[in-house]
Amino acid sequence: MMKLVDEKKALAEVSNLRKQRKGFAGFDDAQKQIDEKKANLKKLRDTLDDPESKALSEKYNKIQSELDSIKAEQDEAYKGINNLRDERKKLQDDQQAKFTAIKKIKDDYYQTNRAIQKYEYEARQKARERKKAENEKYQQEKRKDRAQQMLAEASDKAYLDEIRRAESLLRFLDPSYSAEKAPLQAPSQFTATAQRKVDDAGIKGFKVVKKDEEDYFAGTGGKKGKKNKKAAATGDAPPTQTGKYSCPPSVMEDCASMGLEPPMSAADIPEVREKVKAKLDFWKSDQEAQTKKVIYHLMCFHQIRC
């Protein structure tokens, strides 16, 4: 007879076997399905032994091999495309670098060209300003020289020609008239002066013969040429109170320049002489004032021009 412990063990083993049997029941169903699939596969293989099926299988295999070759060619082409892309990128980088270098060269060229143009423009401006300054200096010196010349000319006393003409006319009308010995022209800075002295110690025993000096103012009439000679010749001969009277053309010209009627007869001589003396006295009295006035106007004109 079994012990209670053994019985318990046997019952536990039986219960485990029953549980395992339920699991093996699922295996039977799976085995049945596998057998059915094997039977179906055998049927399909039997159909493959058909010539038509074999032809389709061979055609499939051929098409598949062509597709494989095309795929291999595509892979090779894609590989070449990648190489071309890499080479294109390399060429583009090289092109960009050369473009950058060319741009830098152009920028340097234009910058240098602008600097040269700026230098030339500044040089032309400086030359123009220098030329303008030189021209202004030249014009200023020219005006200064002209002003000095005009002032030197203005330093001569006024009415010189009128006084000389009047005195010459008075000598003709009145032989007893004697002009003042004072010089009519004021001393100027341009007056010629003696640069050396002659030693006359060795010139002894010689007699110096003086020539009769002609009166400088006699019969000039303010003109040159034959008329002056004729006036001088007539001036030496005083007009007579009797006989036929003839007025020289130079005397008529002097009277006309002074605004006087020339004497047409010996009776007109005193009246004309008094008028000439009156004008001469006026010119001598107004000579200094007129000289100062002329100098003043010239100085004002020079200041306006400068």
C-alpha cells in the first residue's frame, strides 16, 4: 500500500500531465496545417512540371536578369554622376576663387586709377591756382608800374603846354616881354643827373666860343615842323604899326587853341595881348592847385583799379 506522500506526488504528476496534454493538443492542429501546406506545395510543384509554366518561369528569370543588369548599369551611372558632381563642385570652387582674384585686381586697378586722377586733378588745380596767382601778381605789378608812370607824369606841373604857347605868343605880340626864369617843370625822380665830373685842369689856353642860343620857347606854338620854323622867323621880326599886317598861320593856330580870335590887324594886337596875359596869369595862379588835383585823381584811379 502506497504512502500518503507518494500518493500526493502521483496526483501532482497526473495533474501536470493533463496540463501538458492540453498544450500538445495545439501542436496537433499546427501539424495538420503544416501537412495541408505541404500537400498544396506538392500540387504547385506538380503544376511547375507543366511546359507552359516552365516557359513562363524561364521568361521571368530572363527578365529578372535583364533588370539586374539594368540596375547594375544604373548603379554605375549613378556612381559616375557622383564623380561628375564632385568634379563640378571642384571646378566651381576654382572658378569662384579666380573670380575673386580678378575682382581684387580690378578693384586695385580702379582704386589706383582714381588715385592717379585725383593726383592729376589736384596738380592741375595747383597749377591753375599758381598761374592765377602769377597772373594776379603780374597784373598788380603792371598796374603798379603804370600807376608809378602816371604819377611820374602827373608830377609835371599843369598847363605847361598852355603856358609855353602863351609865352611864345606874347613874345610875338610884344617883343619886350620877358618870361620868368623859373623852371616850368618840377624836378622829378627821373630827371637826368651828372654821373661824372670832367677835370678841366688840362684845358688851359683855349678860348671857349659861345654860340648864340636860340630862345627855346620862341615861336614854338606847341607844334613841330615847318610851322615852328616859320613862327620863329616871324617872331624875330616885331609887327609894325604901319603898313600891311599879315598874321602867321602858327599865331592863328595858337590863338585858336587858346580860344581867342587872332589879330587881323595891328590895332587888334593890344587887345589880344591882354587876353593872352590874362589867360597866362590864370594858368600860372591855378597851376599848383590843378597839379594837386590831377595827382589826387590819379591816386584815386590807381586805388580803384588795385
